[in-house]
Amino acid sequence: MRKIFLQCGVLALSLLATNVMAAVSAEEAAKLGKSLTPVGAEMAGNAAGTIPAYTGGLPTNAGTVDAKGFLSDPFASEKPLFVITAANVAQYKDKLSEGQQAMLARYADYTIPVYTTHRTFALPQKIYDLAKKSATTVTTINDGNGLANFADSRYYAFPIPKTANEVLWNHITRYHGGNVHRTIVQVTPQTNGAFDAVTFEEDIGAPEDIPDIDKVASANILTYFKQEVTKPARLAGNVLLVHETIDQVKEPREAWIYNAGQRRVRRAPQVAYDGPGTAADGLRTSDNFDMFSGAPDRYDWQLVGKKEMYIPYNSYKLDQPTLKYSDVVKAGHINQDLTRYELHRVWEVIGTLKAGQRHIYAKRHMYIDEDSWQVALVDHYDGRGALWRVAEGHAEFHYARQAAAYTLEALYDLNAGRYIALGMKNEEKHSYQFDQKFRVSDFTPNALRNAGIR
């Protein structure tokens, strides 16, 4: 019996030590802002000089901001260094995902224009300070599927990650710019390129920026999210509310839907994992939103390491208000002449569906930008192991507000020859609107009825 107690004690101490090791030492955290950027990327450039050293990102006055909040393109005068096509892909395949190569093979007019690399990502100093705090205090729990000691830092849980789960958590816990309102459009074009736009009005609430929030009750809340469909008329008035939790194993995501036709609010447990995305015509899952969102617990995650890849980056041209949606949306894929790719270091992470778990994607091969921690590319595989869907996150950094976002998320279905594009706002009255004054009551089920009345 004494031996059993001793073994149990050793096991408990071992588990505790494993948990604590997820947070780095103060000495290692001191690298942040020195050999590492304040959120953990390598400060140095690459040996070839094709990735420059990080020098602080774009200043807040890097360009102009028009009356609607749209950003000018700081790199508008630049031309592509080269363009990758199906004819020359062999020269560049070591820096492309399998999905990018498949897109080049499937569509004769699909190209990847590669530009000079600019490391533009920058955040407010207060977020850098919180990330450094995360480095020495935050640990994973529940087999890497939740976070401990995160409520006081809130951002970039593991700026010096050691595991695949920690890399993924940095994407999930990255800074979005505080309380934001946005009007965005989603399209699901037919194979001939014809499309109808679905318009969303969305509020994203950061708990730390909501003054009347109960700090104890909200300790496991990562984000509040409310989405109202305003067009087309047949969907207008439907509203989705999500309370995104930090540890979704302990406390699953809570979601509600207001159905304008029925005039009632109901729980929406399907808004998770591979539940269908809103008005997505079956072309994306709930956890495809934001390239990857929600609980990571249905997958075993493997950290492959870092590599250099051509990823969508500094996509200001794609976001210009002079464009019509018809300029962007084309048959088979978006207009690649409006895109911009750059060579960046990425973290390579592979998620394999756990035995006994259910999801339409059996494997997700993900590439995450080292500077911003945003997922840039994801290749999705079906149960047979075949490449099925290819996701690209066209990143745009709001230099005036020091926040990162996607100007467009594209998810291509190689089998159907169709795709979904989410996040466009070119024709809308406003770009992102920051500094929103939200209250807790704005993110309650009762608020859905008020939002959805038409």
C-alpha cells in the first residue's frame, strides 16, 4: 500500500511538472523583443535574404484611411517578383502546400503572384506586455484542449510554443482589435461564377473591453460574437449568438439562433465542429470560420516545425473599395490578379482525427504565420485520405489600429469545383469599426430578438 501511495505521488508530481513546463522561464521569456519579436517570431531574416529581419512592422501612418475606414495599399506600386503557374510549379513546390499545387493543377487560369516580403505585423504595446505575461504563466489543461492562468493575460497564450496545441492556441487567442463591428459579405459561386451575396452584420466583443462584465463569470469566455443576416431578404433577420469559451471541454461553446420566420430563440449546439456554416450551401463547417475556430479536442495535433512558404499576405489590393464583388468573384476561384503572396516562415501543424471521434475532415494540414499567428493555409483531407478542400486566409494588417485580420477567407472544394469566399466588404458603407461600446446585455439571448426584428 505504501508503494502504491508513493507511485501515485510520483505520478501526480510528474503530471504537475508537465503542466508547469508549458509555461517558459523568465529567462526564456526575456528573448521576447530581443532575438524574438514581442509575440515570438524569429527577429532575424533568413540566410538567403528573401525574408527580411523584423523591424517593428508597419507604423500607424503607413498609409491613409478613407472616410469609410478603408486602408490605402502601402505597396501599391510594387510588381510581382514572379508568378507561379501550372507550367513552372515544379520550381517552387517545396514552398507550396499540397493544396496550392492542386489548385494550380485543377484550374488553368489559377496563378500565385509572389511579391517582395514585408513583415508588417504590429500590435499595441499593452498587447505585447500581455503576451510576455502569458509566456511565463499560461499552461494547457485537459490534454492541451484548455488553458489555465489565462484570464489575466488574454492574448497569445504561448508566444514561445513547444507543442502543436500551443501553436494552435496562439491563433485562437490572437488580438483582433478589441470590440469591433463589421459588415461583411459571403458568396458561394456556382461553377460558372454566378453568385448571390449574403450580407452579415457582426459584433465581436472582447470581455476585457466590456466594462459591466462579471470578471468571475466571464473567466472562461474568450469572445462574444453576434451575427445578423441582413441580405438576401429570405434570410434577413436571422441572428446567431456565440459565447466562445476558452476551455470548450470543460464548458462547451454556447450558441443561440433567432429565426426571424418563427420569431423565436433556440439553442444551437450544431454551431460547432463540423456543423454547417451559416448560409454556406454546405461549403464550410462551423470550425472553418476564421480559418480554424472552436475546440481542438477532436484531433491529435502534431508539430512538424517551421518552414518557408508562399502565403497570402498584405492583401490590401483585394480590399480596395473601388472594387465590385464581381471583380473579385470568378468561376472556380477568386480573381488571383488581385491577390498577393509573400515568402514567410510558418509553423506547420497537422491535426489527425482521433479514434472514435466524428468530423468530416479526417486530417487538417495547417500553416500558421510566425509573425501574426494567423492561420494562412489549410489543406483538408477526407476519410479516405484524399485532399478535399483548400483554405487560404488573405491577411491584411490594420496598421492604423494595429490589429490583424483577413480581408477574405477562401475555401475551395476540389471535388465540387466550387468555393466559398467570406469577409469581403468592398461595396459596403464601412470597413471595420473599432472601439465599439458594448455591454453584456448586447450578447444575451434576449438581445437576439431585438436585433432580428424586421
